[in-house]
Amino acid sequence: MTELIPLASLPARFAAERPDAIAVTSASGDLTWGELDRRTNRIARALEALGVRANDFVTLALPNDACFVEAVWGIWKAGATPQPVSWRLPPAEVAGIVELANPPVVIAGPEIQVVGRPRLSVADLLAASDDAGPLPDRIALHANALTSGGSTGRPKLIVSNEPAAVMEGKISSWRVGPDSISVVPGPLYHSGPWGGAFTTLMAGGRLVVLPRFEPEAVLQAVATHRATWLYQVPTMMGRIWRLPDDVKAAYDLSSLQSVWHLAAPCPPWLKEAWIGWVGGEVLMELYSGTEGIAVTKISGTEWLAHRGSVGRVMSGEMKVVDAEGRTVPAGVHGEIYLRPGAERGGMPYHYVGAEARAQPGGWESLGDMGWFDAEGYLYLGDRRTDMILVGGANVYPAEVEAALGQHPLVLSSAVIGLPDDDMGNRIHAIVQPAAGLDLDDLQRHLAEHLVGYKRPRSFELIDEPLRDEAGKVRRSQLRDARLAATS
């Protein structure tokens, strides 16, 4: 059996090998491995003094900066489980998550309101202990406890059933190593950026974390730091691609060896554009979920031969079932169910605050729809709860949003179904436009890309982006808000 390496031990290991090598670059400056090791020892001791014990959840609500990494590794060194959330959460959401996690302490700044337990910043924790000496290598039972509101809007914890330890094979699957320089512009509390950032650090690489996503800033970071690895979601890819050609050409991206995108469907036209820009063997896509039950992967080169696919299953198992729960053959659309491989020793996660949608035999669904082709490549539809039934025909919002996104003056969009006496539902498009968008021109554009029943019957123009920093959109919440406004 492969030996587990405690995550708590890694800063000391890399600090002993190269103490002055940069581990994290952020808006607050560079943090070396030596500094990261010493500072996280102090944080761990401060947490212990505050009553944090082995396997406790510790909620942290911090911006994208080195302090986020310091807090996480301090929690691991204390033998506890990091439970990250957005540092912009309103009080009601903070209260709901804290109720589920029950942390002895919350690590956050003053913008986060916490009732009934201490709230301290990373600076507060560092001030509470100046003992930077070595600590025993502890391994929490759960490596992390990420959060999701899901389609219901109610918070839930997605708790890893894997310990706070690592195996070399898990690191190499992300195509990172000790020489990697990874740029992560997404929020670290989400599973994709979390995975990219901490897998890079677990390999001994260098993390360049941006405070927020800004299209040109991403290109500048890649060029400045000669980055080898980049995390993206399709929303980011689209906004970068829409930069003026001379702006894109001003930055050298030739150092990139891997550009990963995940978290949401990528419109085919956009994916093709990025393949042409960075190369088919550089652009990589992953489909899984925070739960980590099973995984598909596909390179850009493969995608050109299987246009629209998210790849073949590389870990665990997947199947597609019909409305009665029966497994369907290749080419038939249905709900995707997943289960881990036997080598995982069981389900790699559990929920707190929710129940899994399960089938006998260890199968679970994340709510996604799709189909397999004859060669085993998976193609995604929309989430089960997002599909729109129009006059008896299924309409998948992501397909309509992809067509909207091809218009040069559409910055972002979300498509929902609203009640219609004749058709059951009508397609309603919520659009964030660039200056000068003409709806008649947009409708002509859509007529060239979509059959009639898939085209929106109503449009709503708004001023703010529709997707969050992780590229997610909650269509059910958008629909509920519009139904409430008309009731």
C-alpha cells in the first residue's frame, strides 16, 4: 500500500529542501516555504490554545491571498479540517454554515459577522503565538469540508472522507510537479481553484493567486511569472477571448503547459478558439464535482475528434439512466450516475445538511444529464432541475446560452423557463449586454444557431454579471425571483 504523506508535514519538508524558494505569490507579496512553515506552526499553536482539537471543522472566510493558504495549513497542522467559505457571505448564510460545521473558531476579517464563537484574522492568530518550532505530523480524518448551496439554495457541507494526507499519484493527475508555476484567478473556497492551488503546493510548486479575476491581469500574471499551469472556467475564457487582439498579443503565453477548465459547460466555439490559441495538448477539461466520486478528462486534441465531449472516465465509474432508473445504451440521453472505483474503499465524501440522490449498488447522481457515445466519451446536457420542457420538447439552457455567448455584444447570460399557457414553458433569456447590443440583431443571430422552439421568446437586460467568480449560475434562483415578482 502506498504510504500516506501528512499534508501537515509538507511545508517543513519543502522548507528543509529550499527554504528561500517562493511558495505563494499574492497581492500581499511573496511567501517562501521557510516562512510558510514557521508561520503555520504559530497559527496551529494559536488554534490549539483557542480549543481546536483533532478533526474539528474550522471555518475560514478569507480573500484570495497568502493568508488563505496560511490559514488552511495552520488548520491541518492542528490536526483539524479546513472548512472554507466566501469572505463576502451575508450574515444569514454565515450563520447557516457555522451551524452545520460547528467550528470552535472562525478565521475571518471584520467583514464577516459571527455569533457565539471567536472570530480571528490570520494576523490575530500570528500575534497569539510566537512559537514557530516544529509540530508533530497530524492527519485529520477529513482533508476538507467545502460548501455548496446546490439547486435548493440551502447550505450543505461536502466533507471529504479522505484523510489530510496525499499520495504522489493524486498529485500527478493534475499535471503539476515541483517546477510548476500555477496561476489561479478563481476563488480558493471553491473546489476547482482549491484543487489547483493546493495540488500545486502539495507537489512543491509555486502558486500565483490573483485577488480576483480580471481578464488582462490573468494574461499579465502568466507572462510575468512564466506560468506553466492555469485554472479557468468558461466565463473567464470568454472574457479573456473578448479582449482586443492587440491586448492578447502583447502577452507571451508560451510557457503554459496545461490550461485546465471545468465547473461549467464550455461553448464549442469558445473551446475551439482556445485550442487554436494555446494548443490542443495544453487545453484540458475535467468533469467531476466537489464530491470527487468519478472523473472524466479530455485534451483539446481529443475534443476536436469528439466535439462537445467532456472525455472518457479516468477514475471511478459512470452510467446514464432513464426516468425509471434503468441504464440506457450509448447515444441515449438521461441522468448521469457515478460511483467510486473499488480502490477508493468507499464513497470519497459525505454531506452534512443534505441527502445524496442515490441508487442501489453505490451509485449517486449530482443532478447532471448527458449521454455516452459508442467510444465511451461523455457529453453533458444540463442539470436535471434546469431542463426546460417546451411543448413536449426538452430544451437545455446551456445550449441556448452558448448561442447567446457567440454574439460579440453579449457579456454573460442565463436562460430559464417561465410558465406559458400554450407551450407549458417559454424560454426567457437574461442577458448582460455590452454597449450597443440591439435585440433585433441578437434575435437574427440566434435564428442562425438555434431551431425555433429553442429560441428565447422574451429577453431581460441587466447590468451585472450572471455567474459568480467560479463560473456558476443558479438558474433555479433566477427563476424563483422572477416568479415571485409576478405573483
